[in-house]
Amino acid sequence: MQLEAYLERDDRIVLPLGSTEQHAYLSLETDNILAQRVAEEAAEPLGIPVLPVLAYGITPLFAAYPGSPSVRAETYLALVRDLLESLYAQQFRRVLIVNGHGGNTPARQVAGEWMAAHDDARAIFHDWWIGPRTADVVRSIEPAAHASWMENFPWTRLGGVALPSEPKEPLDFDGMRGRGPRALREYLGDGSFGGSYQRPDDEVLRVWQAGVGEVRELLESGWSG
């Protein structure tokens, strides 16, 4: 009933996308936690509803890490397409997709196809961690990668887990090519892609504030046409 009343004055909604997968010493829920939270903090002052995060994504190469289930790409894209169509049928016309997992980026094309099928619909696909201002803040501190300091927020840490004090040698991404799940786990070890495991909270919170700000700006003024 609240959403029926909301739709009388607005047609925006946020769909967060995540993944349940290994993040070295951080929570398996890291991508889900970050996508959901950045969306909620951005949307709450605007009164825009945020759907629960889609908690399983496309992550087949982490299959050798227990607790990292993956969805087939065709299944995932069909699910995102079905969600968009369902939201359209309920009169939502502007959907911000806040993505928290790099493997989910093929869904960007689904958003484009959805708009092509509905002239009055708008969808924005946003990888929150690489928005221009967010990426600038990250670069000003230290280059970041999967399961490194940049995903290490107070809300993604695990109690009683000690992190290595020394940075990990940056990953040679060429070395990942052609490796299946087991070979990739042998190559990655703890799962981090390299760099510092943790940095001071004032630094990571600067990254967070930039990420929230960019999502909020998209909600306010990112729609065209």
C-alpha cells in the first residue's frame, strides 16, 4: 500500500546486484553488503525505495572456494530481465541498478535491451566502486583490487579474524588467463588480488562517501529524456 501511494508521485526504484563469494579475510557477503548499503544510504534522503539485493551472481571461477555459489550467465541475465519486466508492469519506469560485483556486468546489456523495448522506461547500470569520483579517491590512496583494503569497511569485516599486516604482491592478471577454478585458487591463495588488506578507516570512509554521493546524484539527475 505504501508503494502504491509512492507510485502516484514517483516512478523510481533501486535494484542492487551482488554476489556471495570469497573475499579473502572479509565476509562472503561483501558484494551484497556494499551494494545494498550504498543504495540505501543514497536513496533514503530522497524517499526512493530500494529492493533487497540480488545476492547470487556470475562468479564461476571462484567455484573452488566453498561458499561461493555461481549462477549461469544465461540464468542471471534472464532473471534480471524478468525483474525489470515485472517492475515495469507495476508502473516503475526508472530503475537504478547498483552493481557490487564485476562478474555481473553483462546485465548492463539487459538494461539497454529493456529500454529499447519500452520507450518510456529508463535504466541506469552503475558499478558503484568505479564511479569517476569514487575511483579518483581510491587512486589518491592506493590502487585497489578484489578483497583488498577498498572492500574492507567496518560492515564487511569478520569478528575474530586477523588480517595480514603486510600488503600482498599485486596480482599479475595475465597469470589468471586460462585457469579453471582449482588452478585459479592455487594461483590466488587466500583470494585477494593484491595490495594492502586494510587501511585507516578515515581513508576507506572517504571512498564510501564518494560512492554514496555518486549513487545519490544518479538518482536525482542521472535520467535523460
